[in-house]
Amino acid sequence: MKYTVEAMLTQLGYTINESVMSQMENIIKNTKNFLDIQKHIVQLNDALKPFQAYVAMSNSNNYLKIKNESSNESLKEVDDMINKWANKYKIGLKKVEGKETYYIIGKD
């Protein structure tokens, strides 16, 4: 199933406007094999919500990022969930140094 840019933004909780549409289009172009992994990204976002973690657009890079703002007790559990997800779907992540954040680089 192929998501439209608008559907992807809505699934991630964004209000649709020209600016976010353009930003998401750049992220899609920059993320390797985005169309193959977009449904997995939405599924991960849904699974992370109860832990105060989520998938969002990065303001500094043309990637989606996974931001883990969960409590100290849940940090490791959420981190493990993210890494299992990436390994299962063979999705490349780049950890942001000093933060509980990963960039979704794409799938080889």
C-alpha cells in the first residue's frame, strides 16, 4: 500500500500546508527506498505513542526522526523496540549523539 504525502503527514500528526508538504517531499527523496518502508514507519509511530516517543520530521536534516522522550524507566525498553523494528525491516538508523533520537536513513 502506498501512502500519499498528505496521508503520511496526517498519520504522523501534522497539519497539512505547503511548507510541511514540501519538507516531507524532500524527506521522501532523501530517504533510501522510502516507499518500501513508509507503512512500517507509521506502525512504529503508533507503537511508540504510549511511551512518549514518536516519529517526526527533522528540522535540521531531510530525514524523519524517532524521538524517545519516555521516562527513565522506559528509555531502554523503547530503545530496544526501535532497534528491533529497524533490524526486522532492515532499516538504517543514525543515532544523534547525546540525544535519545535516531534519524531514519532508509532501507538498502
